[in-house]
Amino acid sequence: MDPIELKPIGTIHSPFKSPQDMPIQPAGARGVRGWVALDPALQEGLRDLDGFSHIFLIYLFHRAGPLRLTVTPFMDDRPRGVFATRAPSRPNPVGLSIVRLVEVRGARLEIEDVDILDGTPLLDLKPYVPAFDHAPAARIGWLTGRAECSEHTRADDRFAAGGEEAESQP
């Protein structure tokens, strides 16, 4: 397959300067404020976005460690296939978060419920639409009985470049 080239469209800013101790999902970042600095040349694309309460941010895990097909997720002590987790050490280190859109001000988006590292490159954003994006009968596999822990679980360095799990796995 031919490589795909993506260019960041902006930068996500948050209070989190290091992956250590940051929330692992937006549920654990309730009320945390941040902002997106969109490339000003793309500002026109934000037209009508202010009518949405939430948006998806699609971004690059720019400080993730190398690809690992088996990882031990933050909310488990057993190794899992990377595609059954939201771990950042993936073949394409792409992240996805739903955040609350507080305000659109020019090429700047004020956001809340941010679980993203400061300086993260933004690849795209899309409006969250419950009628399109909600799956009421969804099953959550090995996360059954654990998903609620995401509100209190904090990250360590296991998925950062040079983190502890990266060193312990072949």
C-alpha cells in the first residue's frame, strides 16, 4: 500500500505538558479547558461550527512510543491486542476525543473536557451528532465493568517514547 501523507491543520493546547498523570479519556477530564489554534488559512471551514456543543478532535499521538501489537492498557493488568485498546502505540498513532466546544473565536476554538497533551498536532475535526455517533446497543468487550474507571485513572509513561513498557517488551 502506498504511504498516505497528512498535514496538521492546527495545534491542540491543554494544561498537560507531560503524559504522566494526565487523564486517559475525556470522561476523566471533565471541566479541563484547552484551545485549538487552527491554521488561519482554514478559518472559513469553521463556519457554522458554533451551533454544535461537541466536536471530535482527530490528532496525532506525537509523543507515543514505537508500535506494539500487544499492550497492557491503563485500566487492565493483562496484555491486550492494540486494536482492542485505545493505546497510542499504534501502526498509525491517531487519537480521537470528543470535547465540548465552548466558543469559536476566529481560528481559535475554546474547548473543554480535554484529555490531550499540550502541543498535539490536530489532523481534523468534525461535529459530534448523537443521532449519527451514538450506538446504544454497543458492547465493550474486556472493558465491561472497567470503563467507569476512566474518570479516575491517570496515565503513566508506559506508551511514551522510551516509557517503561516499551523497554520491557521485545
